[in-house]
Amino acid sequence: MYQSRKKLFVSLCLILLAGLHSGIAAEQKGVVLSGDIPIALSTVKLLSAGRSNNAQPTLLGSSRTDAMGAFTINFNAPSDPEAVLYLFAENGSPVTNRFGIGPSSSSIRLASVIGPQALANGVVINERTTVAAAYALAQFTDGSGFAGPSPGLQNAAATVWNLVNPVTGDIGSVLGNTPNGLDTSTMREFNSLANMLASCVSGSTSLPCTTLFVFADPPKGGRPKDTFQAALNIAHNPWLNPQQLFLQSLIAHAYKPALLQAPEAWTIAITYDGNGHEFDGPGNLAFDKTGSVWMTNNYQYAASPFTSVCGDTHVIKLTPTGADAPGAPYTGGGLYGAGFGIAVDPSGKPWVSNFGFQGSQCPYPIFPDYKGSVSKFTTDGAPLSPNDSGTPPPFDGGYTKDIAQPQGTAADMYGNVWVANCGSNSVSKYVNGNGANEVNFKFGDLVVRPFGIATDGEGNAWVGGTGNNVIYALAPNGTPLFKQPISDQRIVGPMGIAVDSEGNVWTANSGGLELPCDGNSALLQRGGTPSIAKVTRTGKSAKTSVFYGGGISRPWGIAVDGNDNIFVANFGGQRLSEFCGVKTSNCPPGTKTGDPISPDTGYTSDALTRNTGVAIDPSGNVWLANNWLNVPIQTNPGGHGAVVYIGLAAPVKTPLNGLPSKP
């Protein structure tokens, strides 16, 4: 009796210790479905994602579905508030009213990401939740399980809820409503992707699975053997067999509305518009360490392009899932008509360059007297730069010394902030992020209309001269790195500039855009072939390579992802372009540096308008600024919202100060 009691006491202690380590006892109920068809005899596993790259997930519990597809898993909940819990439902048999339980299929593997804790109202695992998991967490899995560092992993898991409601398995509220929903084709595309998987899961024969796996066979990595891997392969290679996969999606009709014709690529692009009445001409964007995004905004918000608007006096901040941050948008600090200039410094403070954009009928005739300013904010949106005096028009705040129609803005690893003065052929440097300590480097005629700017791993600043088609590099003390600007007759109208992890400099060559540095807000195309260029520094000289294709159409912004691949925002054509970077092992087989990865049409989306800024967050989402309307009316030409390509790129550590790197 004593030994029995002793064993019982020891067992209870072990259970108690396990509970203290793993958290309190919890329960997750749910159901596995294909459309509205239950999946019986499916093995359901509940896991907690690994918290670093390549870390092993933790199996929390498992169960098996009954004839109605229902399951219950009892488990010890992780005590970590940042845990990411998810479910895999493997194998199983569709249940039909006519035939009962069908044959078991090893091809069935569905997923659902639920967040940091169990869902009290239950969870649905179906094809929609599988597509949402495969895309939102595309950069955190090879198909076996999810793992990755904070905050990218957690933000990606939260983004799942924008696409799908895991409690019901229905379309998520963000994807299902304006400015998404029926306003764009993205919801239809999402449903078509789910129907692709449903063709296999609920099929009466193995043929639909076989054809799905053939069409989702990537150029490297091996043909998928289950539906989750098929969805993940498509997310990783959206250009893969678009027409064939579209035909596959027509086999099943479980999810509606769906596409009526094939897309150029299977990307998922959703629109965020904050509170719905703040975006009007967003110009550029930058991320802080949490993955929240700060965005400039050209104009006061007005829904109609025929409404006369002046320059906006706000800076926008969205959470990683697209909602307004607390108290946002923020005002003060001299904000007025900000354009392409924004950066977050190493301490997390955002800097905004105020060009002075305004509609053609704004009653304030600020040009040519207004030279612009630079604004600085705390991480919570409180202005640190001087506020306007309050005397209308309110254009005398911010840091103004030597500033002349500022555009591109970048913060280096040392906390210095660099600003391209498009109106005075110069660059201003705020030493150590001190607004009172500004030095100005003048170019004369060497660099005309400097616009884009980026910093490298040595603290050098690289700036593009849009007026004379050159790239110029400054050492941290302002001395030129080269005797002459870098010039190539194929570089015409360089706009955005970015640096890859090896220190190569990439530019988006628009082919020629007449910039508004003289106060004229009209942008007019002129001659030249759109391209991107790579500048490689070798001592006191530089080598330039120019590349074409990928759907580029008046390219403007440019960004480098964690794999060193290149993403380009286009001011024309409603498309995003992708190119192979210097690490060709991260590109499709046979692709060389500079070769396009996106199709000839680019990654098109009817959610896009005319795009300027582009940036990549710690979850691997590619964000673009809808700067102008497709048909701009000069009283109010501004576009609305940020368009985000979910899980398309390799994550980037933020804020970006110098060379990009993986988190």
C-alpha cells in the first residue's frame, strides 16, 4: 500500500511539474471538412510552432475524426503568450450522404493556424484554412511544420485571420469586405485555390490528386504528395502553370465566388486602407522592429478625384495586419504633402520628408516659396520636430535648414538620416539622428534632381540623379566615392534605390519621368526603356549591369528581400515585378542574376493602381503604395491604400538600416 501511494504521489508531482512547464490543461474541439463534406478517420495533430529558424515544432496532442469529421484534443497549453498553435489533419475519408464513408486518401493534408491559444468556439480545418496557412506562413515552412523568429512568425499567423476565419472556415473579414471582397479579384482567386485542393480531397478517384500534384510540381524540391504541400508549392512559385491550375480549380465548386479565367500568377494581394478615410496618395513606406508600417501620404483624404485637396498633414501607421495603430494617423511636426521620403532609424523613430504635394486647385499657392521640411516622430507618433506656428497656411514646421523639396530618405546603421533634396541638387545628413545637427552636401550639376537614396553596410549613401541619369555615392563624411557619377546610357530616370546583402546597389530606371521638383505636380513620361540596374563597387570604380523584363512598366520603387531577390513597384500597368538577385540558389533553376522571375505581365492585381513605394516586412509580405489613380485627375489624383502580396518574399529584418538581412 505504501509503495502504491508513493508511486501515486510521484506521478502526481510529475504531472504537476509538466503542467507548470507547459501551462494549464486545455481543450481544442473542431471539425475537418472539404467544403461541407465531413472528413472521417483523419488524424488531427495540434502543434506549437518552433520559435526560431529551422526549430522543431512541439506536438501538443492528437485525435481522430469521427463520422461527422469532429475531433477533440486535450493538451497542456504553452505558457508562452507568443506561441503559434496550428493543426494538421492528415489522411481520412470523405463522407457523402449517398455512399457513406468513402475510400481513405493519403493525399489529404489540411491545415489551420489558430494563434496563441485554443479557440473556445471550436475550429474548422478545410481547404480555405489550408490555403491561408500556406500563403500567410509560406516563408516559415518547407511543408513539414512551421517555425521562425519573432515578430515575423506571429504577424504571419495573425494575417491568417485576414484571409479566413478559423472558427468557421469562411472567408476572413478583411478579405471578404471592401476594399477587398467583390471590389477586386483576390477573394475569387483565394476560393479558386481552395477549389484546387477540394478537387483532390473530395474526389471520387485519385486522378484529380494526380493532376494537381503534377501541376504543382516545383522546379526544385520534388513533386508534392499531399494537398498542403501542393498549396505551399504554388505559394512559393506563383508563376507555376497558371492555366493548368486554373482548369484544376474548375473540377470542384465548394467555394464561391471563384475566378472565371486564369490569372497570370497565383499571388494573393489584399488591400489595407486603415480607417477607410485616411489614404490619399500614399508615397512610400518603412517598417519598425515590430513589423508595423509607417507610410507617407500626399493629399488630404477625399473620396472623389474631383474634390479639391491640399497636402496631407498626417503620417499613417498600420499594424502588421493592416489596422490603424493606436492613435494613428499622426499629425504635427511640420507634416505637409509628404512624398517618397520616409525611414525608420535604428532607435525606431520615423522620419518623414515633406515635399509639399497638393492638388491643382488647393487655395494655398505655396510654390515656389515653399521648400519643404523634414519631420521626426517618436515610436508612438508624437512629433519631435518643430510644429507649425498655426498661422495658415501651416507650412513652417519641421526641420527646414538646407531642405529643398525633399524626396528619398534613408537611415544608416549609425543612426544618421540622409535626405535627397530634389529641388537643390543636394543631400542633407542629420548626424546621429539629431534634427539640429544637419550638414548639406551639394552636387552642383553632377547630380540633377536627386530622388532615391539608400545606405550600404559602410554608411555610404547612394543617390540617383533623375535629371541627368546618374548614380552617385557619398562616403559618410560627404566625400564622393568615385571621381565621377556612375553613368550608363541605358539608365534613364533612376527612381528608387536599394542595396543587397553583398553591398550591390540596385536602381529602378523608369525610362523617364518628369519629376515635380519645380512645383509642377504632373508626371509625364519621356523616352527610354524601363529597366533595373545593378551597380557593383570595386575599389574606386564601379561596374553597371542593366536588366529588362518581368513586366516592369515605369518602375519606381525597388526593394531587396531576405534572399537577395529584387522586387519592383511599377507606376504603370498594375503589377509587381520580381527579379533574381545575386544569390542565384534562391532563384528558379537556370535563372541568372537579373533574370526576371515574375512573368512578362508581372504579378498583376486589380487591387493596384499606380505604385511608387515598395518594402518587405519580417513576415515576407511585399507592401506597395497605391500612390495615384489609374486615371489621375489633378484636383485629387491620389490612390487609396496599401496593397500587400501575402508571403511572396523572404522576410527582412526591420527597421532596414543599411544592408538587408533575414530576421
